[in-house]
Amino acid sequence: MGTMFISYLHHSTDLLYRAKALSVRAQKETKYKIRITYGGQNQITSILKGWLAGQKAMLVTTPTVNNLYGKAIAKALQNAGIDLSLKELDCTEESKTLSQAERVCAWAQEVGIDRKGVLVSLGGGVCMDIVTVAASLIHRGIKYLRVPTTLIGLVDAGIGIKGAVNFGNAKNYLGCYSPPSKVLIAPLFLRTLSEERLREGFAEILKIALVRDGALFELIENDGLALIDSRFEDLSVSAKLILQYSIFTMIDELKSNIYEDQTYERSVDFGHTFSPTIEVETQYKLSHGQAVSIDIALSTVLAHHFGLIQIEYRDRILSLMKRLGLPIYTRKLTATLCKKSLLRASSYRGGHPNLVLPTDKGKSYFVKDAALIDDEILDESIRVLAEVDE
Ligand SMILES: NC(=O)c1ccc[n+]([C@@H]2O[C@H](COP(=O)([O-])OP(=O)(O)OC[C@H]3O[C@@H](n4cnc5c(N)ncnc54)[C@H](O)[C@@H]3O)[C@@H](O)[C@H]2O)c1
Ligand SMILES: [Zn+2]
């Protein structure tokens, strides 16, 4: 009896001692499927039917997309026996807010989405971002599918693991890393997208091309304009190549640092240092894609200024942007705005702005010291852009 007590005491003391320094280490695999279909609406519905069978689902879409596709897809799924509710969320960049995400949560609760339920977002980046945040909150994270309907959605916003809402005066201030369970990429949706929105998509495609893929840059030079004009309608080889190159390269870039915890040097941040401030300071009058485009143009001029690229390459990029109808300048672009952006970027990139500048085709360089980008360099670069813009 006495020995047992001593041994018990010994163990307890040992436990008490060790419990002061517990460390927890656990891992969760990130795995999701991105399926590309060049089929029509029946094909899209049939894939979704397979993915949703046996689950309670709620599809969230925006008014325009609902009228064009949402109602028909939801009806076809319901007719096929899928337990699905359809919700229309009127959301824009100005209303990409937490209360919109809360609204989605309230609907989910109302229709009885439990832990095994699944959300589906059908729409552009704004709708997908809001639904991603909602899905990550419900029961601390339920399954969700993404069906992007804009070009930005297809090549960028739809395929990563991030969701966010704007908060206070900051873009994407609240958000999550929350992988979708599946993503369906269907270029069919691009047929109804406005020319302006298609152009914005090309800003993100150009982003990835300039810093990661020289071949993609040449494809855009050759066929970009025709694809905007035709709204990807004929799905030519180059249309498929541009889409697939963009998606594969983006995923390849994201994969090694998907939770953004390995390095603050992310080449996909190209075009995303000045753009959030441009969006906020224009009260979102300039869209995400337009702001990214102006950021790409400015970064290109800065790259030339630092001797990272030849003037011929700088002008080749700027003239391609103009040919595609991408904005390269706004009067709102000032040295003050840029410095504010660099400071803001430093606050979430480990203390350095890590401004991404293009070097050779498909390569990039990170500027780590904000002091290198002084007023004079910024004023001069902005002046160049204003001049080229005329
Ligand atoms: N989470 C991420 O990783 C990530 C990545 C990139 C961008 N984003 C976010 O995405 C947002 C931008 O997304 P966006 O450019 O898709 O804009 P958006 O979501 O505002 O959609 C643009 C407009 O297109 C309309 N639309 C959508 N699909 C259509 C279709 N098929 N036919 C006709 N009209 C259609 C919509 O009604 C909307 O008015 C920004 O908030 C940005 O921050 C997120
Ligand atoms: Zn972007």
C-alpha cells in the first residue's frame, strides 16, 4: 500500500513538473480538388450533383449570377434529389463585410446546415470570400465548394485557401485560411462577363505571367486581346492554355507556402502592395483588378528605375497593358499613397514591404528596404506612368 502511494506520488510530482512545459504539435493535411470543365451547364450541374449527393447544401450567389445561372443550377440539382437551398446575397466590394458573412451564417442556421452540411459559393471573388469566411466560422469550419464565375475567380480568388472581409479602413483585414473541399472551374461562365471584368482578370493573369511564367506572357501578348473580345467563347487552344497555365502556375506558387507561414517573400504579391490602398482610397471605385493593374504598372516602372529590367521590356509590358485596356495610372496615385502602402505591407509581411518587382521574364526581385523607394523615385515613376497613359 505504502509503496503504491509513493509511486503514485512520484508519478504525480513528475506529471506536475512536466505539465508546466507541455507542447502540442499536430498537423492537418491540406488537400482539395480543382476540376476544370469546358462543358456546358448540364456538365456543371452533373459534377456538382456528384459532389453534393447525400449532403445538406446551401448555395450562395449574387443577384446577377443568380439570374444568369444560379436559379437554373439550383433547380436542376434539386430536381436531381439534392437537398439544396438557394440564397441570394447582394454583395459588392463596399459590402464585403463581416455582417454579410454573418448573414450567410444566419441563413445556414435557418435552413439547418449542421456540421456535415456544405456551403457552395457561386460568383466572383467577393461572394466567394464572404462564403469562405462564413464556412470557416460555422461550427469552427464546415465544408464548402467554390464555383467561380469571374475571370479573377477562375484564375485566382477561387483556387487558393483564403477568405476575407474588409474591416474598418482596411481591405481584407479579417479573414481565414480555410481550404475549400472542391473547386469547379468552368470557363462557360465567362461568356456573360463584361469586357471590363474580363480585363480585370487579365491583370491577375499578367501578374502571374510576369513573375513566374515567361511563356504565359507571350501567350497573353499574342492572344489576350482576342480572348477578351470573344469572351473565351470558342475556347481555342490558346484560351485553354492561358487559363490552365495561370491556374497551374498560381497553385504551384501557392503550394509551398499555402498558409503564408514559410516566407514573407511571395511572388504572387506582385501587384498587391499598392493596390489595397488604391482600392481603399478610391472608396472601392477602382475595382480589385483595376487597382492590381495600376500596381503592376508602377512596379514595372520601379523595376526599370532600379535597373532590374531594360527600358524595352518595361515599355513592352506597359504597351501590352494598354492594348488589353488595363489601367496603368490614376490621379489618386501619389508618393504619399505609395509610402502608406509600403508601411502597411510591412505590417503584415514580417516587417519588410517585400515589394515584388519583375526582373527577367517570369522572374522577380523583392525590395526589402522601404527607404530605397523614396519620394523622388516614386514621383518620377508616377510621372512616367501619367505620361505613358496619355
Ligand atoms: N481569396 C483570395 O485568395 C482572393 C484572391 C484574389 C481576389 N480576391 C478578392 O476577390 C474580389 C474581386 O473579385 P471579382 O473580380 O471576381 O469581383 P466581384 O466578385 O465583385 O464580381 C464582379 C462582378 O461580376 C458580376 N459577375 C460575376 N460573374 C458573372 C458572370 N459569369 N457573368 C456576368 N456577371 C458576372 C458580379 O455580379 C459582380 O458585379 C476582391 O474582393 C478581392 O480582394 C480574393
Ligand atoms: Zn488579387
